[in-house]
Amino acid sequence: MVEFSKKNIKSKKIKNIKVLYKDIAKYKLKKSNLIISYYTIQFVNPAYRQKLINKIFDALNWGGAFIFFEKIRGNDARFQDILTSLYSDFKEQNNFPASDILKKKKSIREVLEPYSNFGNKSYLKRAGFKDVQTIFQYLCFKGYLCIK
């Protein structure tokens, strides 16, 4: 994805985007007005997640925004099964081959660790975010706008 992004940016002659491939645990975030995480924190080891959310909060200027999209777990096993089934149906209806669906499921099984809506909001609250608004939800995918 890094190479794809760099080629795309170059072909469109975009000058104000920098693509980095770094370990976020070791990367120092600059003071910012906006930080976006698009389906990435769910792949961060849960033991480090709170530190990362704290780091993001600390890097934001007062009034700055953190836009945070994640896959979420259902509130209980019944809802989780419903969400998983509906998302599988969505993939099939959009002509994803069953073999690709299974390959993707297996490839992320060991590294994807989504939390519930409550879990994500708890991380945000502990970091210091008081103003959190849902800005998107489709099945098990949710987006939050968090203001410092």
C-alpha cells in the first residue's frame, strides 16, 4: 500500500502529502490540528493501544480533531454473529469470490483485534477526549470524530 500510495501521489502530482512507513510506537508525532486513523489501530497490539491513543491526544493542538475509523465487535455474541453474517452477505452481493473472502479472513485472524464501541470510547476517554461523536457506522465499521 505504501508503494501504491506513493505512485498514486506522484502520478497526480500532489505535493503536500508525505507517505511514511514507520513503527508508530517509535515515531514522534508532530503537533497537529488533525490526525486520521483509518482502520489501523485495530491492528496495534492491545497492550500498546492506550499509549498510542494517549500519544495522539497529546500531539493534537487544543481544539484539534482525531478522526478514527475502526472495525468494532458486536455488543454480545448474538450481535457479533449477525454483524459477521451481514458483512459476509455484503461481500458476496458485491461479487467478491468466496476464496478471496476466506483468504482475507484467514490472513487477518492473528493480527486483527477489534474492540467494541464501548472499548474504543473507553480508550478515547482515558486519553482525555471528552467530545466524541459517531460520524459513520455501517454494520461492524464505525467512525468517530474526537475533539481535544
